[in-house]
Amino acid sequence: MRRAVLLSLIAAWALPAQEFNFVPVVPGSTYCWREEVDAQKRLAMGPSHTMTDQAIAVDREVRVFPVAERKDGTGFAVVPIKGKPQSLAAYKGKVVVVGVFSAVCDPSIRLLAEMAELQPKGPQFGFEVFPICLDRLTALGQIIRRNQPRFDKTAFFTQGLAEQGLLNLGPELRAAPTTFILDREGRVAMRWVGYHPGVLVNALKAILRERTVPAAPPAASEPPKTEKPAETAS
């Protein structure tokens, strides 16, 4: 019953204004690159341009950002299948995983399987997992059907539009899957491209082990000094 309701909601889910096409780099690759499908750009620039492997090579390693260099990601919003956009500002105090995937990209599906296992454990351990689907939701429905019952209870999301979009988390998305982990202050602590077995779990554990440093108490003010009265000669 839950699966039927989920699939019917997906069918009625409003599509984002922009469509993306994800293409495997080579068979067995850990990620798929993105080819933007935009009619106006096609007219202006001619044949669509495909990202080169070299252009995204730097992002395939896990990037761990020092606390002082972490970008505020609370402007990003997740949009549930049935509901309104939810800003990540509402999840301050928790570690947040944002896994951006394409339903037509095999490495994305492998990452999605790990996110589906982690998602129900979040409330117990203080984290949230948001799988963000980027392409036509009919493709997502097909993935759910083909992988029954693995994703039957998984909550799926899409990204917020305009100022609530993915640019709040980092540079323009160039490949899928791309994963972001935000610390308890809502800052982007880690980012990487591609699916690598076990990396998500280990990265999540590392950020969960971080402790928020409490603000230093204000320095105690010194009591006012009083002058000792001069002694009088007897």
C-alpha cells in the first residue's frame, strides 16, 4: 500500500524547471557527468557541450573543509514529495547528509542504497539523510519498482529552486552522485563526487564525532580598587 501511494505521489510531483542528462564516463565509472539540456543555450551555442573527465577530476576525492573555511549551507532547501520546501536551517544541531543523485546513473543507485539504509537511523543518532533526485520522476518511479522492496520506505526529495538551490552548498553541480555533509552548525564540512563503498558511512561518523565548541564565557571584571586611607600621626 505504501509503495502504491509513493508511486502515485511521484507521478504527480511537480518537475523542476531545468532538466539534466547524466552520462556515464566509461563502463564501471564511479560517477556520471552532467549534460545540461537547455533549449535557449542550444540555440545560442549550437551542439551541447559535455563536461570532460579532467574538469571534474579534482572533486572525486573527499574534500574535508577546515572549520574556518566551511560554507554556510542553510540557504539550501529540500522539497519532499508531498509538502513545502524545508530550509536546512531547520536542522541545525544535527549532522545533515545531502546526496544528489540521478535515477538513470548506476553509481547514483549504489549511493542511494546506502542512504536508504542510513535514513531511518538518523533520529537515534542525531543526523538526517536527504536523497535529492535531479531528473524526471518517472525515472525515479522505475528505480523504486525495479528495487522492491529496498526503497519502499525511503523519503525522496528534490532541490529548492532559485535562491534555495544547490549553489548554497557549493559550485555548480557537474556530476552525479555528489554528496555533501553539513556539520551541526549547518556548514558544508565534506563534499565528494562519485560512489565509493563505505565512504559515506565513514565520513558521517567523522562529522558526528565533532563536538560544537561552546562560546567562551565573558572575562570576569576586576573589582574596583579602593585606596587605603592614609594613617594619621598620633
